[in-house]
Amino acid sequence: GLLQDLTGPLALEFSKLGTASQVGVVIASFIFLSVFLNVSRQLLFKNPNEPPVVFHWFPLIGSTVTYGMDPPRFFKENKKKHGDVFTFILLGKKTTVYLGTQGNDFILNGKLRDVCAEEIYTVLTTPVFGKDVVYDCPNSKLMEQKKFMKIALTTEAFRTYVPIISDEVSSYFKRTAAFKGPSGIVDLPPKLAEITIFTASHALQGKEVREKFDESLAALYHDLDMGFSPINFSLHWAPLPWNNRRDHAQRTVAKLYMDIIKSRRASGETGAQDMMYHLMNSTYKGDIPVPDHEIAHMMIALLMAGQHSSSSTSSWIMLRLASQPKIMEELYDEQVRALGAELPPLTYEDLAKLPLNQAVIKETLRLHAPIHSIMRAVKQPMSIPGTKLVIPTNHVLLAAPGFSASDPQYFPNPELWDPHRWAADAVNAPNIARNAAAEEETIDYGYGLVSKGTGSPYLPFGAGRHRCIGEQFANVQLQTIVAMIVREFKFRNVDGSDKIIGTDYASLFSRPLEPAKIYWERREKA
Ligand code: HEM
């Protein structure tokens, strides 16, 4: 009766419209309905045992856009509203963020039966690295692989790396057109990406591999890199052009490494210091040698893991120096004071004599850690100590160690890039509660003793079983690159200001927005 009276005229109106607009109306009603249901559910059904959910209009999309544009801002705004623990929708997935030092510890030191990294990362990494390594094998095998890699990075190896890296840097500036003449303007990040790959490949994989980067390898690694686009979290399987190029590049690069391994084995070589040689002579538990294809895939994984993080960090260092040229002068003076005015060839031992040079890296990683979000799948319901919250198994956990690294309770004037804060008794010295016991606490997950990091607000290299094994290498590489560039150049911003460019969060590793141009001037030689 009444309903018909009301809807009757409406139905008549609809029937007058064409089919196309009928489809339009159906779609619009569907969207309206799903938004309506989604919003009502958030307002009406709040589960007191689950973290608060970040408000969002659309199901599936959720907060993907606001998070993706600027994760640190997203974390900051939602901490204000919800505290340290909250859930947001990332591409349809309930993602629970746990900020602060307790959150870092809860997620990064989570037990193997509670949290899982490979479930998240394997779709991206396995097609790029290849089978049977890193996230395409049981965690116990990854721990053994990390042990092999870590053992290879000895002081003895680092001694050989410093001259290799400094020669690469010098020869790069001699032959690169953008640095011809006494001064100029250059877009820095692409140049530092090249310097990073040349220095890492030469030190870790030897001269033969390094030389191939002047020819085919640079393009192949670029194709591998495209496999790491965030869109591949959903489309990793699709026969799209970039995925076909990724697969071709993986096969080609792996074969190249395997051919080198074969010929090195045949030559009966002994006593080399590079990573490949070390892996060729490592054995899994039960005396099982590492198969050639696994060595090849680990070589790809190592170079890729180091490339983005080190190249982004070196770009930020140089952009920060351009915005504060005074610090660049202090770095130069430090070298003259510690090593002598003639600035002899750099050695591994010299690096320890340059504390400001080290602090520049430490401070840059505090503000510009390249990995802003670390994710884990939840394998068992996990209760958060001291609360009634339980994280269910259909959630993903997200740790953001960069968040505590810019928290004013630990770092006075957190937004200020101040390398001097790491010196004893500095004005902005970190205010880290000296819980000696917690800070010294170490643990062995199967790849050597590492600090648990429990309670530390500064974890740019992560913590727990997935902690970085490349930290010392990255430090040697970055300290050498910075020291060599400081010897050669003075930088400043093109407009002479102290501005710093924004961050590009669009790829998996954050980095400076491009172009990031600076003005350079060749230093007068004494
Ligand atoms: C893991 C940061 C350089 C190899 C990690 C993790 C972080 C990190 C935060 C933990 C990821 C997680 O828990 O999911 C950095 C930074 C670097 C750097 C900031 C440079 C500034 C390197 C280099 C290498 C390397 C140069 C290789 C020589 C690795 C490996 C892992 C790792 C093998 C272990 C992954 C796992 O166990 O799941 N790194 N890294 N990293 N990194 Fe690095």
C-alpha cells in the first residue's frame, strides 16, 4: 500500500531513463550503500578487545591514500587521536600499528610462532631474488644464510673495501660529465645511486662483476628493481611487461653469477675476501654445501638490500650538507686535523678517527631511515601487555622505528638535523633512559649475537631475527663515500637557503623527491 504509493512514481521515473544511466544509478547506489554500511559499522560496532580503527569512508581503500602519501604524518595524527596502538585499512588489509619503543619491541622481537615476515614479503622478493633464499625458505634457513653473510663481513674484508670504494668514488668524479669544470648544478640522487651500486658491487662481488655494471648489468638490475613497485604486492603474478622484464632479468643475472661461480671453482682459487667466495665455502648444518643457485640468488638479494637503503641515505647526507655547508667545512677540517693536510689515501683505520663523519650518518638515519614501515603477519592472537587488546590473526602488524627516532622525549629539537648531538655533552644530546641491563641485552637468533634493541628509540637497522646484517658494511661504505666527496667538493643549495627537499614515499624505500638539485664547487687543493 503505502510503500507502493511512494515507490511507484519513483520506479516510473527510473524507467524513463536510458539503460546507461540505469547502470550509473546502480553503481552510485552500490557505492553509497557500501560507504553507508562501512561508516555505520565503524560507528556502531567497536570491539573493546581490538585496537581503535582509523576512520575511513570507503571499504578496501580505507586509509591507503593518506597513509601512502606521508606515513610519518599519518602515524603522528593518529597517535594524537588513538594513542600508540591503532588499526587502519591498507588495501583491504587490517593493519595494526604499534608505535613507540614498546611497539618496536613487541613486533620486531616477536616470537616465531606469533609473527611472520616472509608471508608479507615473499610475493615481492622471490621473483626478484630467485628461489630458496631469504623469504622463499623456512626462517631457520634464512638465519643460516644471514650467518654466512655476516661472517664474511670481517674487519679484514673491510680493510680491503675502503681503498676499493674510495677509488671508485674518485674515478666516478673524474669521468662523469655532470662534474666537469670548477662548479655546476646537479641533480644528486641519480649520481649517488650510481656511486652506491659501483662501490657495493666492486667490494662485495669483485672486479669482474663490477665491470659488467658498465655494460649489461645496470639495465638488468633496473628491471629487477621494477619488481619492487608497491603495486606488485597485488600484481606480482600478472604477465605484465614489467614483470616479464623482471623474470628475464632474474634468470639472466642468476646465470651470470652461476657461470662465475663455476669458473672460480674450476680455477681452484683460495683466500679471496669477497662475499661470493665466502658463500662458495660455507656449509649448512649437516655439512651441506650451499648450492650454486642459492649463492647466485643471495648475491642478488644482498645487492638489492643494500642499494636502496644506502643510496637513499647518501643522497640525504649530501642534501643535508648542501643545506648546512658549515658542517661540510667542519668535516673537511676534521680530516685535515686527524689525517694530515696532505689527506693521504683513506684506510679502514682512518674512519674511526673521524667522529663527526660518523655522526653525520647516524643523524641522517635518525631523520631519514629509508624503511619507514616494517610489517609482519600475525600467526596467533597476540595480546598487548598491560591492555585488554588482542590482535587477531587476520591483522598485519606494522612497526615504525623512525617514529620513536623523532620523538622529542628522546631527541631534543627532533626536527633539527644536528650531527653534533651525538657528541658527549652536546646541547641536543639524546635523552635515552640509560637502562644498562636492557640496552646491553643480546640474543642469538642463529646469525651471531645482536643487541635486542629493547627500549631503544633509535633502530634504523631494525631489531630481532630480521635485523640488518649490512649495518657495518653500510657504515664503511657511507663513511668512505662522504669522506671522499668532502675532500673533493663544497656543496650548497642552489638558492643558498637552508631548505631541505621533501620525502618521496611512493616506492617501498623512502627517498628524497626528485629532482634534488644542488650547487657544487670543486675545492681548491692546498
Ligand atoms: C634487514 C635497514 C643496508 C642487508 C634490514 C632491516 C632494516 C634494514 C630496518 C630489517 C627489516 C625487517 O625487519 O623487516 C638498512 C639500512 C641500511 C641497510 C638503513 C643502510 C643505510 C644494508 C646492506 C645490506 C643489507 C648494505 C647488505 C650488504 C640486509 C639483510 C637483512 C636486512 C640481509 C635481513 C632481512 C631479514 O632477515 O628479513 N636492513 N639496511 N642491508 N638488511 Fe639492511
